[in-house]
Amino acid sequence: MSIKAIKTAVIGHPISHSKSPLIHNYWIEKHGLNGGYQAINIHPDNIRTDVQALVGKGYAGFNVTVPHKIAIMELCDEIDDLAKSIGAVNTVTIKNGRLYGTNTDAYGFIQNIKQNAPDFDFTSGRIVVLGAGGAANAVLYALLQEGAQEIIITNRTREKAQGLAAFNNKIIKVADWGDRNDICSGASLIINTTALGMTGKPPLTIDISGADNNALVTDIVYSPLQTDLLKQAQSHGFQTVTGIGMLLHQARPAFKLWHGVMPEVDKTLEKLVLA
């Protein structure tokens, strides 16, 4: 008797840039599994009906990307403590018609930094976080778990940033978006969690020249891989980490949830995704 194919996907809007299908289908083939993973464009207005359609079609689960990471929470039947703490869901498992939400972004973010900048000390210096969307939740959670002592978050809508500062009001402070250049002065770590600078999106206009000489700059945007922010950082001699590693590592625990196998990030996969 043949084993039933495990259908999984990533949902978002837009979604054409997503490299998640390459990653998951590579692992499915590598481990000899019966299944498939696809990118599905879901407009925010249709999220409830379209997600229910996935359930009806027998999907085992799906990843969630911009702009659905917070909205999807209302559709989940259960959300684990990790996702509750972060305040966003990026991975959903479907069992018996019920949706179970979790979050692997914090794991992916930290693993990416530790792999590509292993000597970076999260406890030293000011950390600047740009943006207050679903990904920012996970980044802030991860930074606090790593012992960050001073974080400044800024967002075009200040109220959203203030909401995230509630993670830890002693460590996380809010700055106006118009002051983003100033707060980067002396910063040891600058993180862009916005979609600004992504292919098809408006540019991220910022001057980070005043950051600490040993600053690390990372961008969760991976399309393009070398964003204007990272190019600017490199021109000033700062260390940079691209966003593709976060995507690769956050995918691992999601894959394990659906297939029971914890995959590895190897050079073949990295080349495939970057091709």
C-alpha cells in the first residue's frame, strides 16, 4: 500500500519571491519522502476562506509569511507557548481539521547569526530593530533570550513599536521612525525586519554610517540577497549577515513537525536557494 503524500505549503501576499518550496522539496527528495510543498498567494481579505480550503484539500500544514503571521493566530485552534510569547505564528500543522500554530522564526534568526557571525556577543552594545511586524516579534523574543541589554525599536507606526516594547520595557525602548539615523549611531547590531528593500517594495532609506566600528548588520529580506542596507553596511566596513540563513534554519523545525525528520542545511541546499 502506497504512503499518502504529505501536502504542505507557504502562504503569503506577495509570495512569488518565496524560496521555501525549493527548500522543503529539496529535503523531501533527499529523505525519500512522499510529498510536495508549494507557494500559495492568499490576499489578506481571503485568509479565512482560503485557509479553510487548504484544510479541505488535506494539507498537513503550511508556513506563514508576510503579511499573515499575526492574522493567522485568530484561525488557529491551538497556539503553543512559544508562539504566544512571540505574538505571531509562522508554522501551522493541521490534524483532524484542527490548526496548531507555532513559531520557528526566533530559532531561525538566532541560528543564522550564530552560524555566520559566531563571535558576536548579543549582550554588548545597543541593538536597533527596524520594524514592528510579525517577524519583529520573533526577533525581539530571540534577542531577549540571548541576553540583550539595550534594544531600540522603531517603526513607521509608533504605536505598533510601543506594543512590542511590552516584551520588556526595561530593555526595549521606542524611537520615532524619523530618528532612525540617530539611533543607529554607536549601535552594535542593526536588524531590518521590515519588507522595505524587498524586491517590489519601496526602498529602506537610512544612514547607518554612525554605527559602532565592529557593528553587525543583518536584514531578514532575502530577495534581493544583498539588500541596499547590507551594501551600505559593507561600504562602511561593518560585518553583515544576509536573510537567507534565517529562512533556511526556520524551515528545519517546521519540516520536522510535518515529516518527522529534522533536516540539515548543507552546501547543496544553499547553492540551490541562491542560484
